[in-house]
Amino acid sequence: MIVNRTILGDESGQGAAEYLLLFGGVIVISIMALLMYKEYFKKGVPFNAGDDLNTVRACTKSG
């Protein structure tokens, strides 16, 4: 019974594991975003983030 209580009461590494999961999730989301927007970073591609931003702003102003 003493062994069970010490195992259940030991939470010393829980905070580190939670931070590891949090940072892992952030890294996965960042990699997914880079893969989705990789065309913006290639040279010679007609995509222009500035033009896209202006288009979005014009659409939101018009209603």
C-alpha cells in the first residue's frame, strides 16, 4: 500500500511534461502553417502577400 501511495502522489514531472506537449503542439502548428504558405516564399511565383492583404481589406470595407 505504501508503494501505491507514493506513485499516485508523485507529480513532480507533470509540469515539464505539460510544457513539452504545449511546445510540441506549437511546433506542429508552425510547420503546418509553413507548408500551407510555402508558395509565398518561393521566388518567381506571382503570389504577393501585400496584394492579397489589400484585397482582403477592400472586401471587408465594402461589406
